[in-house]
Amino acid sequence: MAAIRLVKIAKELNVGTSTIVDFLKGKGYDIENKPTSKISDEMHDELLLEFSDSMVAKEKADKLVIGSRYENKEKRQHLRL
């Protein structure tokens, strides 16, 4: 797998870049907190193990539908009658 940019993995995992950098530095990796920094396959595997829960939460949140404009507009019309 090719190296992934820090900003891309942060978005995928739903975690901030500084959180990722702090975690990787704690594991002994040398990485700068720049969006264009490259994440190796080994780093990627470590991040998936640590932050997979955040990724699952993001996927669940993306699937939620909270109301709809059409439905709210229809309700308002009934209230006026």
C-alpha cells in the first residue's frame, strides 16, 4: 500500500491530526504535524488498531437522518389549517 497523507487518515478515522501525531510520537515514530506528512503502512496499522472505534462512530453518525425539509414543510402547512 502506498503511503497515505496525514490529513486523509485523520478524516478517515475521524480524529484530529494532532491526536494522530501525538499517538505516533508516543509509539516512537518520527512525524511532523503537517497535513502533507506521509503515514507508512506500519503507522497506518497502529492507527487502525487504536482509533477504529472513532471510525465506526463516524460511520454510524453519517447514516443518521435527522428530520427532513420536506417533512417539516408539510407539518407547518397542516398547522396553518
